[in-house]
Amino acid sequence: MEFKNTFRVESSRLREWDYSNPWWYYITINTKNHVEYFGDFVSAQIVLNDLGLQAEKFWNEIPTHFANVELDYSVIMPNHIHGIIIIKPNVETPYMASLPLGDIVGKFKAAVTRWANKNGFSSFAWQSRFYDHIIRNEKELMNIRKYIVENPLKWDLEKNNQENICEM
């Protein structure tokens, strides 16, 4: 079938990297068409609506579902989420492979979508993919943390600037 590769989008992921490796990953997950489903800014602060609060809750619960995962800095924005996921070595069950980053993010997205569909947010949808970056050193980590913390402060200035939206 020739059409299978016709509309294929090239992955931004490193081909030689095993995304179940214990490591620090910076991710951005966007809503479909960048619709502002999670809340709004009031007096320069984000005010999460019910869906935004649930997204935040499900995000913070990731380590309870994946014993070898920790979370670092994160922020829920009106139409996207930035966060740092740490996949640790699986010491409790060393014979089992760690869950790949894509599976962790996929299960988070599915949980939010299920809640949205059951609670009056039937039009809610995610972009089909997500952006990830392997954090290579402490300087990168500090810069990413600063970006996450400052992201809400820049919302009014940058929310409509296409260069500031991670496309996947």
C-alpha cells in the first residue's frame, strides 16, 4: 500500500535513543488546534478550570502509576503542559524493562481525555503527538526549569506567536 508513507510526519525523536532509558526528559503536550481548554489568565495568573485542575491532578499522579518515574518542574497552561519527567532505573524489578516515555505520556493523555468526555468537555482533544527533549546536562536543566517557571509570565505576550508553540 503506497499511501502508508504519503502523509507520514518525520519524528523529531533521536533514532538511536531508547526512550525507556533512565533519564530526565522535558516534554510539552499541546491541545488540538491549541484550544484553551484548561483555564484562562486573570490578573497575570493562570486560573485552571475543572479540566485544568484534573489535568494537573493526573499529571501529579503519574509517579503513583509508574514506580520508576518522578516529576520535576511542570506547569499547566491554558492550551499546553510543560513538564520534566524523570525515568529512574527500575530497581524493584530489574528484570522488567522501564516503560517508554511515549507510553507514560499516552496514559496521562488518555486519563485526561476519559475524564473530559465523562464531565462535559466532549470537544476536548490533544494533538496526536508531543514534543520531547532529552536533558543532557545541569545547565540545560536549569534553563528548562526557568522556562517552565516563567512561561505563565509570558502568556499574554506570546500566546499567539506560532514560534512559541511546539508543533508535533
